[in-house]
Amino acid sequence: MNLINQYLWRNFEYMDLFTDEFFMKEALKEAQKALAKDEIPIGAVIVSKNQIVARAHNLTETLNDVTAHAEMQAITSAANALGGKYLVDCTLYVTLEPCVMCAGALYWSQLSKIVYGASDQKRGYTTTNSELLHPKTQIIKGIMENECSNLLIEFFKKKRLLKNK
Ligand SMILES: [Zn+2]
């Protein structure tokens, strides 16, 4: 391989690293942290210029707070890290479709892009007809959907088994 080809190849690999799957895997790591705390396993990361500026997971039990969803924690944390309340040019990766509350918060944050794994047929923001997100916000769904939903399915299966004992 000549030098130019080597250079191109290296850059290609570098570009290839920052895919939606790459960052969704990081959100899944956060979901695993929630699972370890016996929280509903949902994780999120916020990315700005290919860098993770916030990592968060669901903490509703730990904080005894129904609003402590992964996305809410991530928005606050990213705003602190970036030093401004608006998250323009940021992407949120979250393992489960945001609920109506989180979609509202994401609207206010002016986030550019949302990538989610599993759909939430019961509480997801798409279950309502109203347009909760900013029309300019780009949405990608179904990234690593199986991995994201399996975590939740297993969690609730275990909970049910424990309940019936
Ligand atoms: Zn939510």
C-alpha cells in the first residue's frame, strides 16, 4: 500500500468509528448501569462533534423522582458540560423511544438529532398525534433495536417472576 492509500484508509476507519451504532452501544452501557441498580434499564448519551458530552441512565427509583428519565438527566448534564442551555448541533442516543415528557424537554433543548433504539408502544411520544418535537429535529429509530428491547423484556420478565413467587 502506498502512503496516500494508507492515509485514506486510516481516515476511512476513523470516520467509520462514529456511527449511530457506535454511540448506541454507549447508551446501552448506560442502560446496563441502570439494570445493575435495579432501575428500568434505559440509557442515553448526548454527542457533540463526535464527542460524548453527557452520559445518563434512568434513576427514578434511586432519586425517588418520576421525572428522572435517562433523557432528562442527559439534557441537564450536556447543558452543564457545554455551558449553555441549548443543545443545537447535538445528537441524543437513547435506548428507548422518548416519552411525552422527555420529547417536550427535547423540544426546549433545540437538539438537532434524536436516535432511539426500541419503540415504546405504550408511552412513546409517537403514540400521540401532536407534534412534540421541533420540526427541524432529525429522528432516526430502530438502531440496535433488539439489544435495546431485550434488556427491557428480560428486566420485566424477572420482575414478574419475582412477583409471582
Ligand atoms: Zn421520558
